Amino acid sequence: MKFVAMIFNNPGAFESLPEEERERLMTEADAFIKEFTDSGEFLGGSALADPSTSKTVRLRGGVPAITDGPFAEAKEQLAGYYVLDCENIERATEIAARDPAARLWAVEVRPIMDEAGAEM
């Protein structure tokens, strides 16, 4: 089964950490990614650009309404994601709990629907 793990934090949260802590977090993140890539459970992922660079698209009466910024009215925004291939959601949450980012921010784990669109 595949799962997406989404990291949420406040814009600028990583940059506001002391440099030593940022470096430690990145070193730990590299080890985390290597461990679960080697196990075959980490399929890939990426950090996202600052939310202020995003656009939100909604159709209103068949006409695209495009606005600046993220779609949610929240302090925390989606900062990055990765995809896991695990036996079940319990294993996916075990892995996400070992993500160094989980010590500082929220990591949401959600099943990815299969190609047929079937809900998990």
C-alpha cells in the first residue's frame, strides 16, 4: 500500500531555527531517507517552496478563479511530502514518527487511493 506523509509547519519555521539545529535536522533527515530508501519503503518526496509563491485554482461557474497563496486559512502550511510503500498505515505512521521533522512539526499520513479510485 502506498501512503503520502505530508509535513506541515509555519512559513519560515525552518529558517528561524539556530543554524546548528538546522544542520543537525538535515543530517538526521538524510539518515532517515537513506534508511527507508534502503528498505524500499521510501519512494521519494520533496520540500515545497514557500506558500507565498503558490497559486490556488478554483472553478466558479466554469470559470477559473486563481488566487495567490495557499488554499487553507491556517498558520501551518504544507511544507513537503514523501511517499511510502508499506504493508499498512501502522507501519507508515511508525516511519513518520521517526522523521526528524515530526519532533518540530505535524506529519500527516494518508493512504493514496489506487488507480481505480477505491477508498482505503
